[in-house]
Amino acid sequence: MSEYKKINSHLTACSANYFRLKKILTGFKKNKINLRNTLNANLYNAKFLLMELSKHSSVCDLTFSNLDSKLLSSFQFQLNIYHDVELCEVNSFNGYSPSRFPFQFEQFPKSLDEKSQQNRFLTEVLDIILTSGFYEK
């Protein structure tokens, strides 16, 4: 895949995630929201904590949990939100950030498309929250 297609795809996902998150947080008017739902006999919880850094940017911590599971029961996202360009990008997933530079030495190397994988996974989580009847507890 050419670099242009990678960048275009990434920006499209980040832009769509911005609008999904904006809908969940009612236009970014709420800075904290706890959502819950029962899907397929499992209890799910989604917690959002929005912190404004400046007029143009925010950070959002999202914890998505399956309260009935012991294995992989919780996913934690830290999101960078850029209001001026309407983008939402994953900064870290479960405490691990994607590689910032291809030449950066890492103790635990990641795949080359780690950043796009994390943003696509965020898309899936936000879609589940929006389409599966999550309610505020």
C-alpha cells in the first residue's frame, strides 16, 4: 500500500472516530460518562473521562470492560482529540503506544501498522457502543 493510501485511510478513520466520540459525549459537553449494556448474557461497561488541554485539543481515557470475563476483561484507550481539525487518534492502547519512528529501538517491537490497527479497533469499540443500546448508568 502506498504511503498516500495509508495516510488517507488513517485520517478517514480518525475523522470518523471523532464524530463517533462526539456523539457519545453529546458534542463534548460531558467530560465524564459511564455506560453499561448486556449483550449475549455478558455485562459490558464503558467509561469515558475527557480532559481539556486547550481550546483545540483534549485527551480522553476510555475503559471498555466485559465485567463477566476474567480473560481480557478490560481494554484501555488513551485518545488524543484535535477539535480544530476534527480528528481523534489513539495515543496508547492498554498502556502501549504505537512506534513513533521506524528507527526507534523498542524492547517489545510492534507491527508496522500498529497505529492503524489500534485506530481500527477503536472504531469497532465505538460502533458497538453506538449501535448496541448502551445506556448511562
